[in-house]
Amino acid sequence: MAETADESRGVEQMNARTKATPVDAGGWRLEHSYAQLPALFHRAVAPTPVEAPRLVVFNRRLADALGLGAGALETEAGAAIFAGNVLPPGARPLAQAYAGHQYGHFTTLGDGRAILLGEQLTPEGARFDVQLKGAGPTPFSRRGDGRAALGPMLREYIISEAMQALGIPTTRSLAVAATGETVWRETAEPGAVLTRVAASHVRVGTFQWAAAQGGVEALRVLVGYTVRRHYPELGAAENPAGALLEAVIARQAALIAQWMQVGFVHGVMNTDNMAVSGETIDYGPCAFLERYDPAAVFSSIDRHGRYAYGNQPAIAQWNLARFAEALLPLLDAKEELAVERATASLAAFGPQFRAHSLAGMRRKLGLGNEETDDAALVEDLLAWMHAAKADFTNTFAGLTVERASAGNDEAGESDGAFRTWHERWVARLGRQTLTREAAGALRRASNPAFIPRNHLVEAALGAAVAGDVGPMERLLDVLARPYDHERAAPEFRAPAADGGVGYRTFCGT
């Protein structure tokens, strides 16, 4: 499957700044390098118009960063675009094809309710996908309605923007538009469309699709596209596929460590939900830990705990193994040598993840140097937290402001195991060159005071679906400054009365 001359030119131009692109009143500067890939990878499809588009929430800060005119888009005309009734200038709507392992089982998938409009070029020349989620059926809908409910789309908006503020690579949410129509899930729910922004939507599952449907030439084209878009420094690599595999492994090792350090549970780590850009993608049945428990599961459909909090590093490596399998034909002409190279590359994930994890935990504890017993210090704290049913976020926040204890109710002051650990930590703090002030600043920058606590998210969503977006706006305001330990907002710090035990989230499909 060789690229045509037009396809080749389109891909080569994808990272070029295009100052000649016309700018309309909304600031749209859309191109579509993905549409230049062979037809195997996508299907043209237009969004299905909705009855009564209305903006529920609009991300002015993100719009400004994208070079979009917020004033022109935070209007009825903008609502028509974000609901799919009107296409912005330059849009070439399509549904992407991909496969994936869902709960360990391989299946062919594709965008069943998402439509990629194109790639917005920012004033700085960066490129971001603009996708409508819930915009109607596509050739990949598999008997689905292609629609989305308002609650789940607002959840993705809240959590993705919280992750952005926490400093974790993530897709983002530009807008949620109500459709004025009803979608049926377990019950009747108001419909909505989310506008998602991403470095791209190329997934591990995209490579699995290429391997299964197009073979070596399709893989070669996709590797070339991905390298040019996300890893241009690998352009001169002797084996681009091997270099790409190692680069994606490195980014995922860093990403999963960041998830773990804030207690994030993705909930549905299928291979089609692993972006090769290294961004967090798909905020369906996600949640945050309250009581620390490595076995915590919040997804209503993850009945066996495959994607539990503590399993996430192992699942990431499993997903990356599927990525390596798809790339095998390009790693070496001899299968046994290709397997050897893939195996060696995958072996790096564990050490890389552990290095990122320990470095992050050192920062959370205010440690600016390394000692061999640091891993044990971290593990012993986590063991105490598990036994004491301590709140994950508040434990580290308590250490950040140097309270003597760090449990849900400050019970650690009378807890002998915690006092013993605390003495070790204080002694360890003394064995470094960082001043007390510098160590405190490091902790404040590494331990959030505020996370999207599950019960607060649910309350905000319930109010918004009922027509009152005030609670969601207040929650978003707090989550925009997660490391502000001086902010007096105790109602946003307090965990649920039961510590989140029994909390369940749903995919919304």
C-alpha cells in the first residue's frame, strides 16, 4: 500500500506553519493530515444535525490557546458548530478506524460516535485534533446510536481539565453542547456533544488495525505519520518502528507514574484507549482514590478488577506488548529477531516506570536527593495508609503543610506505626541539602490540595443535568488551582463519608 504523491505531500506538510491559511471570525485554521492517510484508516462521515443546540460549558482558556475567537464561538453560532449542525471552515469530517483489546479480548472497533473535524493550527504552529464526541452514527457504530448523554460528557470535561491543571498529559475539552434531544441508556437522558482536543487520536489500537487489515505497508505508512507528527526527532532513526516503540514505552511509563501519584484510576485501559502521543484519553468510568487501596475499582463493568488502581502499570505494559506485536513485521525481517527486539524494548518499561514513580514520590515527600532506603520509606507509608484506611490525597497534603499526622481525621497523631514512620521521614529530610523551605515548596508543588473528589463530581453533574451549572463552575474553579494549599475551601478537601467505598462509575455508551 504505497502512499500516493498527494498523500506524501500532505503528511510532509503536517508540522509546517501555514501562515497563509485564512482565519475566519472564529479563528479556525483547520487542516487534516490524517485525511491524507490511505482510506483504510478512516471513513468520511458528516455529523448528524441535532434539534436544539445550546452551549452548556465553553473553555475560553483553551480556545485562546488554540487561537480560536472565544467571543465568536461562545454564541448560538458556536453552539451550532460544537453540536455538529454547522462545520467550521476547513473541516473534513471523518471517523477513524482502529481495533483494540477490550478487557483482554481483541475486536475491530473504530469511532462509533466520534467524528474528527480536522487539526487546528495554533498561532505558534502547533497542531491539535478537534473531535466531536456524540455527533451521530458512523460506519463503525455497530448498531449504536452514535450519541452521548450530557452527564458523561460533562464528566470528561471536568476530569480532563482537572488533569491538565495537575500537570498530567491529557486530551482536553473545548465545549459541551446540549442537543435538545433525548438519548436512551438505562433511562432517558438529555443528549450532548463534547468537543475534544488532542495531540492526536492515534492509538495502540490504530496500529493493531493497520496490522490486521493492511499489513506491512499500512504499518509503514502509519509509523511514518506518527513519527512525523509526534516524534520528529526519530526521523533519522535506522529503524523508525523500533525507535517509535521505545519512545511510546518511555512516554507511557512516565504517564502511568503520574496517574499513580495523584490516585487516578482510568477504569478502562483497553488498547484503543492508549494514545501513542502519551496523553491520557477517554474519561469514561474514571475516578480518584479516596481511601488508599491498590485494589480499588470504580468501573461498573470491571467486575474482576482488571483495571484496578494498582494494576495500571502492569496493564500498561500488557498494552504496549500488543503494540510491539503489531509492529513486529517492521522490527526485523526475521521473526525471531523481531521478537527479541520487541522483548528487549518492553523490558525497559518496568525500570522506567519505577524510576519515574520513585522520583515522583521523593518529590511528594520533599526529598531532593536519593538514598537507597527511599523506596522502603515510600512503601511503608503506603502500607500504613492502606491499613489505616487513610485518604490518599489528604495524607500527602497533611505532610505538605507539616501537620503531625496525615490520616482522614488526624488519627495518625496517636498511631504508633505512623509516628515511627514520621520520625524516619523527619530524619531523612535532614539528610539532604534542600532547606526546610525548599523541601516544603517541593511538596507543595507535588501534592495537590484538591482533586475531583468523586462525590463532588457527581453532585456537580447532577445539578448541571438538571439545569444548574453553578456547582460545576465552582468545582472547576477550585480544580484549576489544585496545588493552592492556602485556599480555604474545606468542603472541596473532605472525602466522602464512607471514604468512597462502593462508588461506581459508568461508561455512558
